[in-house]
Amino acid sequence: MGGDQPGLGPDAPVGLLEVGRIDKVHGLRGEVLVGLSTNMVAARTAVGARLWAQDRWLLVRSARAHKNKWLMTFDGVDGREAAELLRGRTLTAEPLAPDSLATGTADGPASEVVAFVHELIGKRLVDQHGVDHGEVISVIDNPASDLLELGDGRLVPLSFHRGHDGETIAVDVPPGLLDDQVDG
């Protein structure tokens, strides 16, 4: 049974998270260049990891870092022609089990607060003083730190995120970052 998630195809499993995109083919043996959009790199590039490529599961055969991206091969994708069919596809995956995050098998320290984009959009942003600054309407990819965009256009680096629940995102921000008063 599949869900009908935008960009994933009508037979896509439900609840998948976007983890990357196949940018282009590299060489003649089926290797592709992948831009990952996850901080769980070790789990998503491990041999045997399952990634959904819009119409089928791909099993990682090999992965190695290449500049800011990853060169990857997948089981059953042998040769340039087979790899060309994957170019431009979004890769999604099942959420990682909470126990794999707690034990530190994901990249980064086990104590690191983990946040997925779909868990942040639509929640209220509350600072360390309990002040509600409005709804988070999007998460913007930024090299230094992803940015939480508020409904009024203000941006808050995700690095200030300290936790979230079903309704709010707690942040600890420096003085002045979220001043609600705009001088004209």
C-alpha cells in the first residue's frame, strides 16, 4: 500500500523524509553524485541503507565523500545507462528509529537535539524568556545553519533550537535577534 505524496509517486511508502537528490552520473559503472540534505549522513550512506527513488527502493552498495557531495552506487544499477535513469530523482527514506539516534549511531553526538523539517513547520517559536514570536512557516537551507523563517519574515538560525514539542519550538537566542519592534 502506498501513499500519494507529492513528488514521490502514487506507490510511495507513507511517512518518508527527504534525504537527498541524485544530481548526475559519474563515470561508466553506475556511480552517481548525490547531494544529501540530512545530518544523518552515516546512516543514509551505510552499505545496505534503503533509499526510495520516487518509484523504487535503492540499496546502497557503496558511498564515498566527494567534495560537498557523495559518490554512491546502488544494487542493480550497473552501468551508465541505468544510472542516467536516476538523475534528478529525490531520495527519501524512512525516519531513523529513536534508539539509533540515542546511541549515537547517527552523525554527531548522541546528546545533540535532532529536528526534522516536517516537525518544525507550523509550530510557534518561543524564546528562552517564554516570548512567543510567531509561527515557523519554512526552513531555509543555509550553509552555516538552516534558518527558521517566521510568518513575518524574520529568520532564526536552527543552531539556536533547544527542543520542540507538539506545539512549540524552544530557542535560546542572543539579545536583539528577535526584537519584535522594527524601527522605521
